[in-house]
Amino acid sequence: MLPWILGFLLLDAIPMIVSFYDSFTKFNILNPPKWVGFKNYIEIFTSDPLFWLALRNTLWWILFSILARLLLAITTAAILAKNRGNMKIFRTFFFLPAMIPTVAATIIFAFILNPVYGPINSFLHFIGVKNPPLWFYDPHWSKWGLLILSTWGIGDSMIIFLAGFLDLPDQLEQVAELDGVSAWKRFIHIKIPLLTPVIFFTIITGVFQGFQYFTQGFVISSESTDSSNSMYFLNTHIYIMGFKYFYMGYASALGWILMCLTLVITILLFKTQNKWVYYHNQGKKL
Amino acid sequence: MKNFLKTMSIISLIFGVGAPVFSNWIQPAFATSSVTVWFPWSQGDTTPFKAAIARFEAKNPDLRIIAKYGITFDKSLAAINAGKAPDISFDFGVDNVARYCASNTWINLNPYLGGKSGFKINDVFPRSTTVDLTYKSDTCALPLTTDAFALFYNQALFNKAGISAAPKNTDQLLEDSIKLTKFNADGSIKTAGFVPWMGYYCCGWGASTVAKIWNAKWYESPEQTALSSDPNWQTAFSWIQNFIARVYGNGNFMKGETKLLKFVAGAGDEWGCSQDLQSGRTAMTIDGEWRVGYICQSDPKHNVAALNYDVAPFPTSTSNSVAYGSGLVGGIVTGISKGAPNPSGAWRFLKYLTTDTQSLIEIANQLHTIPSTTAALKSKQFKFDPHLRTFVQIVQNPGSGYKAPSVIGRQDEDLINQLMTKLQMGQSPNVKKAVEDTSSQINSAIKMSN
């Protein structure tokens, strides 16, 4: 127990307490922290347009990355669950990209989505698309490019949904099939509701990951020398303010705001789960 | 006899093999003090520093230099903050020097410069390398080596277009760019005359370059930016939009912007042989002196042609023509840490390292930069590629320098770069409001810092 307590204190509790204190100070690393009360928080909400830009980008990211992740992971898992004979090979095939280090994958995608010599745009030209997107070089398309990059690593979500599909009781579907219900309707009205706990889990973890999103956007911004801030997220803002401009107190306040946002959204999601999440071992009706 | 020879052999072995080992023990016994220096360089780049240390210790046997390599300045900063500072550390760039001066992260060197072992800065360094190292009369850093920016141009494309000399002002830059720019059959850009675009390669085009070209002021006072009050900024932004419209858009800014965005997206690897200047995709570009070292030799096997190029100072605006010949200059700086265990010893080594001609030339050659003292720049020992001559002249031009020092480091430059990006993408139709918004962001940042 003691090692865990020590680890928790040194690596979690104490840094959190120090960071909370720093968020109420003017602290630039170069001088000791100076108490300023709520000044950092007021500054963030009233005088920092980059915060609002970063927040918009982050919320966009959370919404669309969760949607994309759900759609692709459920579809892939459903197909794999049906083809159990070849499941092992394809499961490995779909999971492999998730094993590649994030920065390496990001740099690879910077090439894949290069508008002039990348294979995606070469293919789009080949099939007759006259003006394919400029992806990471165009602020209107850059986040969509990041979304494509993120779906490459859906292996982890796919595995969870696959486990969910394999765990579904067969009886309900067999009865519905005997009653003449179509495959699509069985999928929508039986399988998906039974999978709602997994969907809920994916959404919650997607919210956490979305608010923590940093690496891919930061690396791609450097690769494409993006100055338009279309790939500027909340964690990017925290990093820039804290480690580039040395406003540690300000960055700490941003960190706590990020934490509160994550908490609020998570609580709201938990409150709504009674309305749409079906836990079949609790005897609730579909 | 046998025993005598045996004894003499053993003694010879001890002194012959052991002496180098023992000397490391003996010297510290003679050295009365030591100085710790954290260098950010590693591997082969440490060679000239080790040589400089050896020469210094030979001349100063009472002072031992404890050198640690591969320690970047953020780690030095953390150590200074933790009270475990090295005596001397280095930063790449002059952006944060004002901040270090204001917070005493690096100590004020004025007492040392004015003391018995001091010297007059202007007697040793060209003005361009030190003008930005002082904040409110305190000098807290000295230059080690420096970078400079100039206009690289493709001589072969110039000859083909009938242009006899590099443009000296922004009017000539525009006219020459129109002559040099070529389009493909589908209207896309084949060869760009000049690309005034934020995000086109790393360092040549941005707020610092623009301020130098148009002589735009950075600050009215240490607390107030001049971005919205100095009309030269507005003139610069209007020129850029007009340039994009006329050179690439046939008079239409959005057309030009769309074409240029696509052109920039296809830029070749900045550090390889497909870089746009090298490949002839761009006729003129503003870049640092390191570009000379990256120009590739002819390599038919890999489809690389030799580049016939030259270098000139970058053009200035027509109202700033007196400044032609000067440029953007700034490089590696070094200072003595707050809480340094041996500041007087540190000063002795700092003075040596930043003023010794042989050391500076060896360091500049190793790091592919330019030495920062007048003596080193004029020394016959400083042998350099002929293309670097322009940079050497720029460094010695009294009008050269970097941006005005500020307690917010390079945050002001980053905010103006973001403004320039919005303007070049046509995202801010109301230019005046966009400029005012950025001004108030800069002023807020200064207030937050104070």
C-alpha cells in the first residue's frame, strides 16, 4: 500500500496541489510565484482570444472524433464478428496501426496527405477530382486531415466493440430473425441498444482523449508550418503559454479550466446515461 | 644492471602512461576555483569548445572549467530556478534576453564590463550583434556567434529574365517577381518570383523581416506596442496583399492567395536538395547564412542540378532606402546565471570564449554560423564561402539587428505572425480592426509579464 500512496502523493496529489496554487499566481519560472488571486482566470475568459479559438477547435475535435471513431469501430467490429473464420488475421491487421508511435504515424500522414506529392491527392487527381483539398495546408481542411489520421488508429476501439459484439446473447437476434425482421433492423434495434454500455464507454474515453489532444496537431503544425491556428487545441495553448512563453501560473489556470470542462461534460454524460444506456444485467427494458 | 634497467623501465612506464592520467588529478590541485558551463551542443559540435577550454586553462591554470554538454537552455533555466545554476549557459537566439535581464536570470554584466578586466562592447562587437542584448541599460548577455538573413537569388533565372542585379527596394522586388514568375497551362504557379508567405519554410519571412524592410517600429514604450500606431506596419501589410494580387492573381488577391497556398503546399524539403531555391521552383528567397551550407552540388544521378546563385542584402521599402545593406542579425547568446557559484571566474571564461578570435572562428565553422566580433570577422583565419561575404557585411552594418527587446520574449513576433497569416489568407477583411486586436493582445501580454 505504501508504494502506491507514495507514488500517488509524489506524482499526482502534490503536483495537483502545487499547480492549483500556481494558477492563482504570476509565475514565470524566472522569478518566485507572486499571488494575484483570480487575475489569470479573468484574463483567460476576457482577454485571451486564443483560448476561445483553442476551445472551439477542441470541442469540434471531440464531437467529430467521437462520431468517426464510433462509426468506424462499430462497422469494422460488426464485419469482423460476422466473419469469425478470418477474424484473427483481420483483427491483427486492423489493430496494427494503433501500435505505431504517435509522432511517427503523424509524420507519415503528413506525407500521405501532402497535397502535391502525397498518394491520396494523386489518387483523387487520377479519378478526376480537379481541386482536391490542400489538407494540412488549408485551415478549412486541416482538422479533417487530423480526423483521417485519428481513424487510422481505431484498433483499440474496434477491439472493445468486437468483444462487445461477441458477448451479445444470440437468442434475441435468433427470435427476431425467425419473426422475419431484416438484418439491418436487427442491427439497429437489437445489437446497437445492447452495445450502448460500450458506446457510452467509448464516448467517455473519447471526451477524455479529446480534451487531452495535443501531439498530432502540434507535430503537423510544425511539418506544414501552419500559422493559421486551425490545429491549435487547448493543450497546445497550455504548452505554448507554459513552456514557450514561461507563463506557468497562467498555464496552470488553463489546465484547471480544462479539468473542470472535462469534469462537467463527463458528469452531464453520466446523468444522461439512464435515458439511453441499456445494461442488460440490470433487467431494464429495451 | 638488469635491476637498474627494470627500475628505469617501470619509472618510464609510470610517467609515460600515467602522466596524462595523473595530470587530471594534479591540475585541480593547482586550480583554486572552478566554473561550470552547460553547453547545449553534443557529439562533433563540442570539438571547438573543448579546444577553447584547453587553451583557456593553459593560460589560466588557477581556474578549471567543468563542461557539461548536451544540456539545452530549458534545463539550465530549470536549474537556475531551483538554485542549482551552472555558472554559464547558452540560449539560441536573442528573443528572451530582455526577459532574462529583467528577471536577473542572467546577471547584469555592466560591473564586469566596466571593471578592471572589462572592455567597451562597441570596441569588440559590431553593433548588430549586441544592440538587442541590453534591457533598460543592463547588458546581461554577450553574443557567441550570429546568424544573418539576406536575399538569395537564382542567377540563371535572372539572366533568362534579363534582370541584371538583385532588387534593392520593394518596388523593384515586385517588378522583378512579375518578370520571374511563370505559370503552368492550368494556371498553377510553375516558378515563383518571390514568396512573401507566412509558413513558407521556417525563418526567412515573418514579422522581424517585415519590420526591417519597412522600418516598422516595435514599441512606443516598453509597455506599449507600436503595431497600430506606426503606419509602416499597415504599409507593409498592404504591400504584401498587393504583391500577391499582382504577381499571382492577375490583380485579384483571392485568386493569387489560392494559387500561392497550393504552391507553398508543394514546397520541397527545406533541408534537402529539393528545396525550392535549389530546384528553381522559386527565383528569390530570404534565408539565413546556413542556406549556403545546404546548397547541393550537381548530382545528375539524383536529378540535382548545380545552382547558379548569388546573395544580396534583402530589399528595403522605397521610404527606407537608406537602410539598404543592413539586415536581420541575431544568434547564440550566453550569460552568467543568477546564483552562479563563481561569477568572477565565470566572467573570465565568458570574456575569453566570446572574444577569442581563434575560438570564435573554430566555433563558427563547426556550427556553420558567423563569428560575432569585429576582429574575427576581419581575421584572415576566417575563411568562408564567397557567398557568405554579403552576410559578413550585413553583420558589420550598424543598421542591422534583430527586433526590439521585450519582456514577453518572442510572443509579440508570434502574435504579429498570426496576424500576417490571417491577412494573407484573406480572413480579416477589416485590416485596421485586426491590427488593433493584435495590438491589444500584445499590450495585455506585457501587462501580464510585469
